[in-house]
Amino acid sequence: MSNINILRCICDETRIDILSMLQAQNELCVNDFVTHIKKDQPLISHHLKRLRECGIITSRSMGKKMMYRISNAELAELIEVIVRAGNMMPNLCENKQDNR
């Protein structure tokens, strides 16, 4: 998969929320995302499937639950940088407009 396709896969508000949660908790199930993000389970499952297809997250079965985690430590670090940059962007863009 190309770099741009991977970035497209990540660049969605729900997917960023999912990845942020996985950064903080390491491994979670669908219900954890539904409870925190407050979106319907089928929608969360769709986003998890897409992130899995892109190789960004992996899943494993634990009884009746599927547990999700970021694929590897290097990717987790990169996602942390992307999330941090995304959080900073609105302030940086606002400041730039103020300086015109």
C-alpha cells in the first residue's frame, strides 16, 4: 500500500479517535470504542476493518471479543506524532490568520 493511501486511511475523525484510544490503552475491544466515541457499533466496526486492511492495527480473538491494537511500536510512535500534529494544527492556522 502506498504512503498516501495509508495517510488517507488514518485521516478520518473516527479513525483518529480509535488510534488515540489505542495509543493510551494499548488494546481495546469494539465496545470500548463505542462507549468512548459514542458512535454506533457497525460504524466503529467498519472503521476498525479499514484500519486492519491498511495494516495499521491488528486484532485477536479473546473469547467472544475481538481485541484491537496498533500493529507495531514504530507505527504507534508515528501515530502519536500525527495525532499531536493534528491537535496543534487549528491553533497554528488560527495564529497565521491573525498575523496577516
